[in-house]
Amino acid sequence: MKKLSSHLVVVLMAFSLLLAGCQTGTKSNDTNENGDKLKVVTTIAQIGEPLAAIGEDMIEVTSLMGPGVDPHLHQATTGDITKLDQSDVIFYSGLHLEANMLKAFEEMSKSKPVVAIGESIPEDQLLKDETGAIDPHIWFDIELWKTALGTAVEQIIELVPEHKAKLTENMEQYFLKLDELQQESKAKLVEIPQEQRILVTAHDAFGYFGAANDLQVVGLQGLSTEDEIGLSDINDTIALLMEHQVPAVFIESSINPDSINAVIEGAKKNGLEVKLGGELFSDAMGAAGTDEGTYIGMYTHNVKTITEGLLGKGE
């Protein structure tokens, strides 16, 4: 706790200095090199990339968390604070995903719209763990993510109503692509035999994906990567793999692979050769400019990797 408090003090001091600069004659958010282009800042790229596709040249989108960044653990840096301060609107997922940034969001909300798009989803559509904690990984349910993205687009339209018609059209076209993605994904995943439809990953990020695609999901950690992994978690997972003869388990791009490797080794000692099915994108997407750096490309990659892995075609 002492380390966290010190970090927050530094960030809040930086934030105070930025506010002071704004009040003493520095450039306002309305005057930037992009003229009247709305400046949008998001936390995760799962929000930012779709909004950039929908907004085209009407908005400028910056995502704070790039490839490999874990939003559960990420704390606002002074660079983040600068980007947040210079924005016109801020979107984050919410549902306790970016828990360490809530102080910064609270301060920013005093001067501009700050929207937790995931919290626009009705609570009865959200998954919860055995303790009652809400699963924040809603982008793995395409229908729920359409609702969340729609909330963001509505807010953007409020700020730039002159672009309402084009933004609405773009959103509808993008959502049609998501509908196609959903249909193609279900058709691909149905190839996996029922007895092998068990998805084992480093942490419990794929609950919505599993519910939407009839897969049993096992995460060694809980909903947050702050949760600890016990020996019993690993042993229980190995027993499940042995019982169902699951051919593969998966690492995640933003999570340490040690726990998954321990499962593979443990299964091997018990006589079951479990392959590493490949790397999945969970809390972070791929690098900008790659297919996996887009929401559709990331989801497509995961579907292909999971299908091939559970069919015994993994690495």
C-alpha cells in the first residue's frame, strides 16, 4: 500500500501542475494542431481502435494501454495524465478493470466527460464470480461490446453533433462487421468436439467468450491478475485436463506464462501430453498496424488459435 500511495501522490502532483499551467495561459484543449478535431482518450485499445474506425478523420483517438499492458495493474503515469488533461473526452471500460486509475478519472471528470462504457450494460447481463465480483472482460461478448461502444459513440455525437449522420452510419456499418465476426466465430468453434471444449488460460478473462460460444473456461487466476495462484488451482486444473483429455492450454499476451507452463509440466508428470495451444490476446490487443491490433483481428486470432489448439493442432 505504501508504494501505491507514493505513486498516487506523484501523479496527483503532476495533475495539479498541469491544471495550474492551463489556468495561467497554456493552450486550451480547443486549440491544437488538428483544429476542431475531437480529442478522444481511451484506456484500452479494445475501446480506442473501434472508435477510431467509426470516427475516421472526425476524431483523434489515443489509447493509453498498448500491447502487453495489464489494465488490472496499470497505474496512471505522468504521461497518461498529460494525455488525459489534453483530451476532450475520456472513455474507460469500468467495472473495476482500471481500478488503479479511478482517482485520476475522478479528477478529470470535474472538467470534461469521463465515461465508463461498460457500466452502461444492464447488470443482469454481466457475469459474476463466486464472490459476487463482476467480470469486467465484456469485450469478449460481441453483443455486449456493441452496447458499450454505442454508449461511447452517443457521447461523441453529443460533443460533435455536426457529425451525427456520418458517425451513426459508420457505427452501423462497423456493427454489421461485428455481426459477421460473431457468426463466423461460432461456425469455426463448433468444430471442437464437446468433450474437448475446455479453455484453460492464465487468468479468468474469457468467461463471456465461453458463455457466448459454449466453452467451459478455466482461469488459473481469478478475474483480476492481482489474484494469487495457489498450488491447489494448478492441481485442480491438471485433474480437469486428465479427466477430459484436453489437448492444449493457452498463454496470454499480457500475463506471465509461468503458471500455464506449470500446468503443462504437471500434466506431463501424470502421463498427459498437453500442448501449448498458442498465445491469446485477453486484456491487451496486438501492436498497432497488425491484424491483432484491431478488435476484429484480435477476436479472429483468438478464435483460430483456440480452435486449432483444442483440435490438437497447437504448437
